[in-house]
Amino acid sequence: MSRTGILLLVSGPSGSGKTTLCRRLADEEEAHYSISCTTRAPRDGEVNGKDYHFLDRDDFTKRIQNGNFLEHAEVHGNHYGTLKSEVLNYISKGVDVVMDIDVQGATLVRACEDPEIQTALTDLFVMPPSNGELRARLTGRGTDTDDIIALRMKNALDEIEHWPSYSYRLLSATREEDYTRFKSLIISERLRISRLIA
Ligand code: 5GP
């Protein structure tokens, strides 16, 4: 008996540690990390085609018109989108996909009527332990200006309001504890009968 893949949506404010969790799961070859398209500029050390597909606005608009996106949304003044090819090709082959996505994008994927997506879907909200710790984490990254940090703090607090829409919530503690709980989630989801193929 084989199974179709899981589509694990992971949301949470900047500084919640969600990207690190998703990346580590992919590095350990437990899941494919869905590489998004974005119109934002690369941060220091980010690599095109690995962290994101960095596109200009015209290219992004063309991809919308061509129907390439499963979902797309504007976040912090930039456009972000998930390519259908980053998801559908994998889940149909039984490969699990993990996706770092904002709350608007998660709402759009949940509303998607494609039965393959609906069967694959599960979602997790990663929450910082406290507002003080969130502020410390947003400041500590050191790659953004004060204005951007202030905007992200406001957006983070707004984003946190959406956690009740998710199936699972992870209240962040240490990196190792977070990862242990995160990995257990995907391991448990693999037991779900609805994804088994007789
Ligand atoms: P960052 O610019 O810090 O990498 O990401 C900013 C926000 O965009 C994060 O909340 C992240 O989860 C979200 N994001 C990343 N990729 C996508 C995507 O493909 N679609 C949507 N809707 N949001 C995304």
C-alpha cells in the first residue's frame, strides 16, 4: 500500500522560526520545500532558485496570467506566490511538501477545490513564546532596518490573530524542542488513512 503526499502549510509571524523548521525538514529529506516566487529583493546570503525565485513585478504578473500559481498574496508590500509545479508534481508521487506561507495564502490554499490538494492538506501555526521574545528575535536577525522591524512587529501581531484557523499550533520554545514537535507532526500525518492508496 502506498500513499499520496502531505501538503503541510506552515504560517507564523517573522521571527517565529517557521522557515528554519521547514528548511530543516527538507534538509533531512523528510519533505520537499516549496520554493516560492517573490518580488522582494534577496537578503544577504539568499540564493535565487534555492531560497526563492526572485522575480520582477512584470515576470510575477505574467506568471499570474499564465495560471502558474496555486496562490499568491501581497505581504509586507511585496508579492509572494506558490507555483503549482512546486506542489502537485510532488504530492501525486507520494512526496510530502512543506510550505512557508502567510495567513492570506493559507486561506487561499484551504479554499482550493482541487481534491488532490484537499486530501493532501494540513496546516500549522508557529507562535513565538511571547511578544518580548518576538521583538528580540525580529531585532536579532540584523538584516533589516528599524522601520522594517517596526512594520514586521505590527504585521506579526496582526498575523498572530489568525492562529485559530489552523489545525495545529506550535508554541515556540527552543529550536530543538520545536523541531522535535514539528517532525512528529509530519510523522503522525503519514498515518492518516485518507491518503492511503490500496
Ligand atoms: P520573507 O520575506 O520574510 O521571506 O517572508 C515574508 C512572508 O511571506 C512570510 O510570512 C512567509 O511565510 C510569506 N511567504 C513566503 N512565501 C510565500 C508564498 O509563496 N505565498 C504566500 N502567500 N506567502 C509566502
